[in-house]
Amino acid sequence: MAEIVLGMGTTHGPLLATPPDAWDGRAEVDRNNPALAYRDGTYSFEELYETRKDKYFVDQNKIETRTEYHRRCQVALDGLGDIIEKAKPDITVIVGDDQHEWFQDAVQPSFAVYHGAEVTNFALDEETKNWHRQFGRGHSMMMNHPEKDQTYKVAGDLARHMIERSTEDEFDTASCGIQPMGDKGPRNIGHAYGFVVRRILRDNPMPILPVLINTYFPPNQPTAKRCYDYGRSLGRAIKSWDTKARVAVCASGGMSHFVIDEELDWRLIDALKGRDVKTLTTEPEYSFRSGNSEIKNWIITAGICAETDMEMTVHDYVPCYRSIAGTGSGMAFASWR
Ligand SMILES: [Fe+2]
């Protein structure tokens, strides 16, 4: 039977691959965003600044602080890479969100599992790189995608088993067997997967298994409770797979962004660590808007790990601010062992 041997959680925010002196480029995107989600409100950058202005954010944005925070993030990422390299799982399940990378407005499943035999991470052409550069994420896109196309094996048999078993558990998992097509051919793998494969699995992964969640786009994002229950179902599915395999699972994304809310992040990190299902599943849904929604990838992963006796360790939490209105990314790194 398959065994779940390791859980991991990693933020994948663009600042992780962006030199600290270039973080202001991403802050420009915040300045032009008319709908910054923060707690139960929605703000322009100026409104957010008026609401939150504090010397704390001025200090947090000093280049020395940014540089130290960036360093801490790299240490944490390297540490996660070392852990999985040492654990040598046969398969890594990556729980991420699809942000119109594979699925589009035509169809956006709440839950999808990819069961093709392989998946390709395509090199970016110059036009695409330039398109990302204007949003200050040129560095991160070059982190997430290789110089030359890379094809990775996918654990399709386990993926199909997870689709079947979760369906028996009354979850309507969308079944995705071919990398969806766009205007220029197959669509590239999403940022949530490219980041983990490149930065944590060092572009040389064991077979992977992408689980794609619509955390982001209304109207069919699954609730936090639904995510936790889905994770439990996936965990049971992995354990019931009639093949000897050591399986790792990795949550990709979070914590709060583009407006950092350290209180929210710590409330949910503590709940993830403490198996506090009530807190995880009763957090108001407005807390999971925008980038914050990716915390649901962690909730699913916590649900999977709840089917084991593994305990979560928080390796680091780093609030990487990029503006004096408190925008940026709350970066968290953890493992279940
Ligand atoms: Fe993301």
C-alpha cells in the first residue's frame, strides 16, 4: 500500500525570486490595484495606506530589512529542498491553485486532478517574459520556468485512483488527462507547480501529481471546510492505493498577499500546526480573497496529513513587505514529518 511520508508547505510569491532592491517593481502593481482585499474591506492603495499607516511598515521596507528577509526565505527554501531530497519519496503530490493558467473562463473546476503520463514546463518566449516584466514578476517567471522545455513524469495511476476515491466520497473532482491547449499550443504549467518543481524539487523531480484548486476566482471557490474535507479524502485515497509507494505532498502558495495580514497568517498557521479544524474551517470566507485564497492549498494539505500521525513544524514565517501601505507577501515554510 502507498504511504504518506512527508508533507511540506511553501509560499511561492514573486518576491522570493526578486532581488530586494527590485521589490518596488511589484509594489507598483499594488499602487495600480483599485481592489486590494484586506480583512472584510476592499481598498485602493491610497485608502489602504490611510487605513494602515504606521512606522512599522516604514521600518519593514528598509533595504536592510528586505535583504535579511529575502535571505531567510532562501534558507527556508533550501531547507525544504534538502528535506525532500533526503526523504526520497517516489511521488510528490503538489496542491496548488490554477490562476487561469490551464483553466479559463470557459470552464473553471473547483477541484481538478491531472492524470496524464507526463507534464511539460515550457521555456518562456521573449514576448511572454516581457509581458510578465511589466508586472514586476520577470524574475519569478524565469525562476518558475526553465531555459529549455522540461518534461516531468506524472504519477497518473495514483492520480486516477485519487479521482475515483474522492468521487466515491462525493467530491466532484474534475479529471484532467491532457495539458490544456491554448492559442500557441499546450498551456504551460501554472506558477504554483513551476515554483515547487524548480525551486524545491530542483528541476529534477520524481513523478509529480498536480492537484489544481480554484481558490481564486468567483463564483465556485470551495470553502475552507470543503477544502479540509477534500484533503482528508485525498489522504485516504493515497493510503488506500494498492501500490507500494512513498508519497510526499506539498502545498504551494499563501500566506496573506497582496496585503499582508500577520494576525491572519499566524492564526491560520497556528491552527494548521495544532490541527485546530474549527479555526481553519470557520474563518470567514472574506479572509480567503485574492492571494490569501492560496492558504486553502495549505488547508487541503493539512487535511491530507491529518490522515497520518505526522506533526507540522514551522520552519519560518517572513512578512516580506514591499510598500508602506503594508502590501507584500507573508511567506511561510513548513513541513509535516
Ligand atoms: Fe500564487
